[in-house]
Amino acid sequence: MLVKAQLATKIGEIIKRRKLTQIQAAELLGIPQPKLSNMLRGQFRGISETKMIDCLTRLGRNVEIVVKAAPRSKAAGRVSVVFA
């Protein structure tokens, strides 16, 4: 869930920086305004990471997914979000 929270925070920051209303942003992102409102308030039910990534690209951001080996000292890898 942390990944979704980080993506939603970034989407909200971009919307605010561009001075878009939720209605304008929802139209641009291709999602209903109530769903956008829920996402920005931390309610992620019904919205996938893939859709959030699509939202970021619609907001003019490049999204790069990098898969790399976990350190040998760890049995499992981790998922993180890095904004550049």
C-alpha cells in the first residue's frame, strides 16, 4: 500500500502545481472525479498501481520501472518508489 500512497501523493502534487481542479484533472486522467478524490484522500480501492502510473504519464511524467537483484543477504526483494 505504501507504493500507492507515494504515487497518489505525487499525482496530487502535480495537480496542485498545475492548478487544476479535480474535475479538470479527472478528465485529463481519464477517471471519474469521485475516484480521483478518493485516491487523493488515500482511499485506493478500485485503483491499481498501473492506473496510477498511467495518471502520471498523462500528467507529463516519464515512469521507469527498474528490476534488479536483491542483495544476497536478503531472502526477498523490496519495492520502492523513487522520484527524480
